[in-house]
Amino acid sequence: MFGGRKTLCLISGIVVSVWSLASSLPAISNGADFVGNSGCKCHMGKGCFEGEEYKERLHSNTWEKRLKGTPDAENPDCLKCHATAYGEKIAEVGKKYLPNVQCEACHGAGSEYKKLKENFQGKGKDAFKEWLKKDPFEARKVQFDAGLIVAGINGPATVKEQCLTCHWENKDDKNKCPKTDKVMDYKDYFKKDDHRDEDEIDVLIKKLSPEDKKKWAALLPKDEILNTPLKPKKKE
């Protein structure tokens, strides 16, 4: 994705080290265009747990807080972790990158996924929601086929592997950013950044027979951390 170069930069106040994502992640663009968080209206809407949790994390404004107004604001080495889609195909003409770590940075370019949600099978914006209720497993497969990436399921083997493309755990790492000695405590970081929510398919997965688990293996969590208890929701 980034031409195989080693990259050094700083994200969320934590040291980061990046090898080209092409060497460690699937083709995150999947042939689609990056559309930005504006293409994630449901998740970014008021009251959505995933979106509300994301907005509270530094990922959501790391370019603005760490790079904006500094000499590194347009530094390619920093943009590869403080921004999204640098060097990739962006739907908005003229854009070189999308500021901050947006949804697509981890979940893949979203233009095809957006089309799926807006007009599934040419039946309008509510058609996919209805199908998701009717057949959650087939609907999830279609989401993945449209480019949705979830670490620990159909993307990097583990969530940690994906995190370590832009973070590191040891201050003596020879590739660390020279601007800081801070490191990532993965378990603590996951607890803070966890924005999983339980939906229909998660409930059904728990009830699958051994035979059905084999049938839907490509859709099931392979990283054990995805089977840990969900973060409690805040009381309104």
C-alpha cells in the first residue's frame, strides 16, 4: 500500500512504527475509493455506540491535535498514521489524504460498502437493513465482499497485529519515532478503544451448531480478544 517503505511517526501521543501496510494488511482499498467518515452516517450518528466511542478517542482528531499547524502537517511519514488514505484513491477530487484516523483506516475503503447500504439490490436505503434482519450471515458476507475489513475476522489475523502497524510496545524498538519514548500497552489500549457493539449476528453466533460454525467460519472471530466481554454502555 505504501510502497514497502519503513515509516516513522507519532500517533495519539504513542510511539508508532509502520512498515508498508501492503506487507501486513490485506489490500485495504479493495479496489474501492475512500469516502471518509461522511460515508458512515449511521455509525457516526448520535446515539450509535460505535460512533460515540470512536469520537472520544484520539484517533478521531489525531491529525488536528498532533499535526495541524506544525511543520509535519503535510509530512508523508506522519500522514500515513495520523491521517487516512494517504497515497490511495479518494472519492473527493483533489484530496491527498483524509485527516485523522477515520473509520476506513482500519475497516477498508468504503465506496462500495456505502453503495450497498444506500441502495441494496436497487431497492432503496432500507433494503439492506431489512435483509440484515432476515438473514444476518448472508448480509455480513455481502458486507465483507463489499470491502468491509474487521481485524481478527477477515483482515489482519489479530487486532493487535493491525494496531502494531502504527503503534509499538517497546521504547527500545530500533524503528521508534525519535520524538517520543511513549509506548502502547496493548491490553489497556484495547479496553479504551474497544467500540464493539452486539447486534443480531453476534447473538446468533453464540447459538451456532458445530456444523454451522464450519459453514460460516469466514465470518467468525478468530482473535480471542473479540470474544471478551463488551465494554459496558454508558447510562443515559
